[in-house]
Amino acid sequence: MKLNDASKSDLMKNSATPFSLNQQEKSWVSWKHINNSIHHQLSRTITELKRNDKLRRELFAYLCHDLRSPLASIRAYIETIFIKDEELSKEDIKKYLHIVLDNALLLDEMIDKMLQLSALEAQQIKVNLKPFSIAELANHVAMRLSPRAEKLKIDLKFIIPPNLPRVCADSCLIERVIINLTENALQHTPADGIVKITLSKHNKKVRVTISDTGCGIAEEDLPYVFDQFYRVERECACQNRGTGLGLAFSKKILHLHNSYISVKSRINEGTTFYFDLNIFDADTSRS
């Protein structure tokens, strides 16, 4: 609302409490500032909602495509076995069934990640904080994913210093985070590349670092890599395209532990994800 000279004069005459024109102007400026602030916040919220809606629809399209690909592969190989049963050798049939199994496992993995995110959004996951050896846990993950790394011709390394202290966290949830980050590194690292799981002490905490020599992430994409509605397109000869759900899930899990995940990356050089966990303090626990 804009006050002209006549309006300002009327306000001064009709006011029960005398006050100067300067006070009126200050009051008007204050209301204008509040109004502009509210308008700015609403505009920003609307823009963010529109962006999320667009990204949500894009993600749905990506998921449909990603789910269709392994399903199409499963169908094609099963049909081949049925149609050419007498022509195929036992070795061929075994090879085709292995491909069917791999694609079925991929579908299961994708659906599991979607269900995990859904449970997190609904706040159905509870954190069970207990002391455990992060070294043993990370080593277990490395051993579990080693066959996949060998199949992709990627060198999966595990680096740990001696006498690493135990951490206090939910071991099951942290295991999922390390698996998600390591799988993500394997997906975006070409053959003959390196993926490393590194543990270290950092500022009275234990730092978990997963790094790769893959295709990297563009600087403008880095702020959005943990957005479950955002998908980074990487132009390199990597193994598979991921949905990005694993990164979104990992960020939410670490947030429940009052921890934060960070990322550094350079195109054609690789990517590094890292987060910190609290060291278990027996004295604090007893008190």
C-alpha cells in the first residue's frame, strides 16, 4: 500500500494517539518488508515444489525404464530356452539361466531400495545404537562385494589402520550405507578401475571413505546427488546406470545418526564419498 501526502495527513488528523509522519513511514516500511519477505518465501516454496514434482515424474519414468530392462532380459532368455530347448547345449542353458538370475537379483535390489526409502519417509525405521567394530563390518562388505567387483574387472581395496576403535551406531543400517556407496562406486567405475573402502580416525571420530577412479560427477551436479528425485547423467563407459535411490537412502540413514555425508569429485578422475561415526566411549555409556 502506497501513502500519498493527503492520506498521510488524514491519518495524522484522525489518529487517537498523536505520532509523527516519520513513525507512520517506519510502520509502513516495516509492513512492506514483512510482506515482501512472505512473498519471497512463498515464491521460493512454489518453485521448489514445482521442481520436485518435475523431478519426481522424471524419476518415475527412469524407474519404469530401469525395471523394464531386466524384465525384458529375463523374458527374452526364458523364451529362448523354451523355443530352442533341443538346440541349446547344457552350457548355453546354464549361461542363460545365470543371466536370468542376475537380472532377477537386480530387480530385487532396486525394489528393496525403493521400499527402504519409503520406510524412511514414513519414519518406520528405528535406530538401535550399539558399539561394534566398524573394521569387521566394512571388511564383511568388501568380501561380500568382491565377486561382483571381480566380474566387472574392478580392483576393490580395503584399507584400515591398526587398533581402530569401535563406533556407536546401528550396525545394520550402517552396513546398508556402506553397501550402497560401494555399489554406487562399482556402477560408475569402468573396467580396470579401482574402488577403495578406507577407514581412519578423524577428529575423535571414525571416518568411512568410499572412493573410485570412475567417470566422476560434474561440479554443478554435486549439490543434488543425494536428492532422491535427481538423476546425474554421466558420459563414460561405466557398467550400469543407477537410480540414485541408494545415495538418498544413505543420507537419510546418516542423518538419523547425527552424521552427514560429503562428496568430492572430478570428471574423468573419480568420486569420493565420506562420513563420520562417533567412537564408542565406555565411560560415557556407563554414566
